[in-house]
Amino acid sequence: MPETVVHFQIRMPPYLHEELASRAKEQKASLNAMVVEILREAVEWHSSSDGQSDGKARM
């Protein structure tokens, strides 16, 4: 089954882009792959840390 790709643009301060791009370069990974991994880990952490299991973000 082909992977579904969703295009998503994000605005961020230049200093944050520079930091993330630098880390991605050190890890020999693309910036996109690194951001996707950070988001995946954050969603998993958020779901497990507050007992949330429906995948909906809480504010």
C-alpha cells in the first residue's frame, strides 16, 4: 500500500530553523524527517502522559 503524504507548511522563527537544520545535518537526516520524528514522539508522549487515547489534542 503506498504511503500517504500530506503537505504541511509551518512558520517558525529563523533561530529555530537554524537550530533544527543544524541538528538534522549533524544526524545526516533531512530536516523534514527530523521534524516528523519530533512530532511523532511528542504525540506519543502527550498521549501517554495524560491518559489521552483518542488522539485529540487538549488545550
